[in-house]
Amino acid sequence: NIVSMYEDDTVGAGAVLATLAHTKLDKMESEALDLVRRGDRKAAAALLCSPEYEEQKQVYQKGMTGFVGNARGALESRRDKDITGIVRTLAEIGVTLMLAIFAWLVAHRLRRRLADRMRTEQKLTAFAQEWQETFNAITDGVCIIEKATGRILQCNRGMTGLLKKLLSGRYTLLER
């Protein structure tokens, strides 16, 4: 802000120099006006053409030139820092935005894969249930036996009933 700019020594020095010279010039000009009002135009002209008045004009100009130049430099420096901060912030926003888009894409892809997997599992479950119902609907006794060990892996209802009767002794197997 402007107040902190005056606190900068290089900017403030020109302002102080210009202010002091302005105060002296203002005092000398007021004296010249008083002289004109009293009718002493020669003394007023002499005061305004004096080396001291010219010196104060040069001091004022030097102070203003220094103040304006230093103020411009301070403002440009602050502007450059602000631009750097803005560029950094925009870069951070860009990176954050890209990461957010990437995260969304990953989440979207995972959601699609999960939905596909759930549909596949539902189809497999439905197929397994349909197969089991069909297997159990067969009235003849059917069982699935592991070839290597002879172990019964699965039996339908018809075979389960037949095995119960065999185990209870109601039926016997005829060997051929």
C-alpha cells in the first residue's frame, strides 16, 4: 500500500526533500504576495527571482523526481512480486485441477469395473442357481464323482433318495 511505500527509505527521502522544499517555496511565495499587496512589486520580484528561491525550486524538483522514480520502482517491484504470486497460485490451481480430474477418472474407471464385476457375479449366481435347479429336477439319480479318488462331489435329489434307501437296507445293488 502507499503508506508502506513511504516507509521505504529511498521513496521517503525524495518525499521529505520535496515536502521541505515545498514548505520553503510556499513561505517565500506568501511573502511575495504580501509584498505585492503592500505595493512593493520590485521586492516581490526580487524574492521570486532570488538564488534561494531558484535553489528551493531545484530541490523540490529533485525531491519530486526522486520520489516519483523511487515510488515507480517500489510499485513495479511490488507488482512483479504480485504477478509472481498470481502465477504461482494459478500453477497450483492447475496442478490441483489436473490431480482432481485424474482422481475422478480413476474413481470412474474403478466404479465401472466394480459395476461390471457385480453384473458378472449376478450372472454367475443366476447360472449356478439355474444349473442346480435343473440338476435337482432330474428324477433319475445322478451324481458327480471325482475320477481320481472316486469321491462323490455332488448328488441330485433323486440320487440322494436312492442312497438313503440303500443305506437303510431297503434296496440292494445288483452287480453285473
